[in-house]
Amino acid sequence: MKKINIETLKIGIRAQDIQTGLQDVQVGPLDVETKNIRLVGMAERLAIHIRGADVISDCKKLEYIASQLGIEPLALPQVLNVLEELDLVTVHKKEKKIVQVDERVPYFSDIYSLAGDYFKNSKPSEIEEATIEICDLLSTTPITEQTVKQKIGLRDKELKMVLDIGKSGKIINEYTSKKTKETIFYSPLYWIENSDTIENMYKLLKEFGADEVYNALKKIKDYQGLPLTDDLLKGNYETLQKDMKIINEAIRRGIILAPAVDSFKGRRNFAFIPSVGIAIEEKFILEKAMALLACVRYGEHFGLITKIKYPEAILDKLLSPPHRIGSHTEIRRQYAILIGRGIGKIYPDRTNHGKYYFELFPTEENLKAIKLAKSMLKIGEVLEDKGLFRNLQRMLFYPGTYEESLRTLPKLKAPAFISSETQESIQDVLNNTMDILRGA
């Protein structure tokens, strides 16, 4: 297999995605091939839940929170040891028993980069590296089985094991084309939830080639809210570069989302790839985030009088009281699409004729949409609150013992998906091990 070649930030994100998927699964023998991924993912998830707690002296409560994240009490000291090595916590012990944890967890992107670097130095197995890399590939686009084999360099036996891990955690699945019987791998995390959409992507892959489609979609994934050209929007198909033709087809087939903003330089569309890491039931929050970021991108690329130089600063202003930006002549038209979505209001500047303010309605949903927009602006991924269970985090910030939260019913762990090929591989290892132990 080729050596893993992904930036540490993405490694950290994928480790958490995989651990989140596997936490409610009885992994069994697959635990051997996921131990480093799961340890890093556990550390990341625990870190984002204790962030802001400062000092944790109720370690029983900490054990309960950890157990709801798939971290059993026996594994918690090992997870805390990882966080201590990353300088995110200090663990205080008395007679080998943990009595207090001091946290100093920074912003989420720093956690993922640190954790990704830790994973690379943990001597992961080829299966673990391949699982991380395939999950990252599938976060941008479905890919044919043949392309995955070429890119990752896995043998059939190893690839089957990666698929078993992915299917167990519902983070990788496969689809067979009805026409050509070719196998396509995809991630349910990417919002591709039905065969029609997958078939549309399959047609795109066959028409343009898997690498070309991946590279075109990655442009958007790396720069969410990519402004689209007039040629693309007006349907001048023959004049388009190949990557823009792919984007055009992907929009037409519903694979790429392209909300429009209308202001002084006319109507413009901005392309988005649905983001990994947000629950499907929160789709409306992502739609708000895309609308917000599209408005900011318009000012960044097409501002008539002045262009936005620091888009993140605009979103930061909306996050903090008085949740307002302006005044500016272009706000009235540029941010108009946000009014109908219940995101905020526009009102005139009484002291400067012709200028307007936009003010956010600071509801929980709208504030979360701003945070999602910031995450997509920075690295194209949803990071803010990724994998965070608010009801668990509140336990550290409010009075009460862990018993009060037992109203949250425990989940029964599902069995791992282990194919016959993987079972044979595991049996071969066990047989060889027993031969060595017997001195055969």
C-alpha cells in the first residue's frame, strides 16, 4: 500500500468520523485493525465535550460522559493519557486513582491537527491508514472500486477488511450499477442516501473519469462557496473548461448545491459540496449556513464599491452582540436572501442615507449556522460542534451527579459487519499464532 498522504487536520477529522460510527458497534476482532483510529477518535470526542470545563473533580461524572461516547471506564485512563501527551489536559492521581482532570482544550481545528499528528506517530497498521484515506476520498465524491484500488494500492483481502470496518460503522458502503455491474464506493456521511443520486454520480464518473470528477469537486470542497462563471450559469457548455463542465453536470444532477445571491453586479451562484459531519435532520441549518456564506462570498468577489477582505471577520461580527454588520450601500440587496430564511433583518442607517445594516436574529439555530459557515470558510469542513452531544457536555457545567443523567437510555451495541473473506483472514492469523505458541 502507498504511504498515507493526507494533511494531519484531515486525518484527525476522519479518525473522529470513524470512531463515532463504530462506537455503538461490537467491533470484535476488527478492534485489532482499528485500535489507533479508535483511541485517537475517542480522545478527540472527549476533548470537545470537556472543553470549557476547566477543572473536573467529579471523575464519576466524567466516566459516565465517556461511556456515552463509546469510551469504557477501563479505556478512559488510556484516552486521558493521549490528551495529556497532546498537552490538552493534566491528570491528577492519588494512589493510582484519577481524582481530578484539568482541561485546556483549544479550538477544534487545533485538536484535529494535534490528533492527526499523534495518529501518524502511533505506528498505525496499513488497514488503519487505508480506512482513513478511503473515508477521506469518499467525503468528496463516490469512487469506483477500481479507482480506489489504484489510488490506495490495496490487495483484495485488505480492501475487504476496510469495507467491513466501514460498513460496520455505516461510514462506507457500496453500490453496483444496474447497467454495467461496476461497483462504486460511497459514504452515507456525504448525504448520498438513495440509488438514483448514486447512479447520477456513477454516470458522471463514467463520462469524465474518476480522477477528473474528484479533482473538480475537491475545488469546491476546499473553497466552499466557489463563485460560478457566467458561461457556466448561462449554459455556454462548449466554452467551459473540463472541470467547469463537470461542476455544471453535477449541479444539473443535484450533486452540487448552488444558491444564488443578487446584488449590484447581478445574480451570482455559489457552489457547495454537502458537508460531512452534520446530521441529516439538521439540513436546514446547513442551508442557512450556505446562504450566509454565499452572501459573504458575493461581497468578497463582486463587491461594487468595496470588496470584503476578511470574510471571517464578517461572520465573527454576526456571532457577537449586537450581531450586526454595516452600514453599507450593498447590504440591502446582497443580504436580502437571508430575510426570507428567518436569519435576520435589514434596516436603514438613519445617519447615512442610502446605507443599511444587517442584523442577525440570535436564535440557537442561526448562531449554529454562523459557526458552520465559519468552518466551511476555513477548511471546507463542518468542525464547529462536530460530534458534540450537548446533553452530555451540560453535565460538567451544571450541578448534579451522573445518576441524574441515567434517563438517557443505554444503546445496545450492534454486531460488526464481517464478511466471509475477512473471517478467513482472521482465522488464518489465529491459526498461525496458535502454531507459534505450540512451537509448531
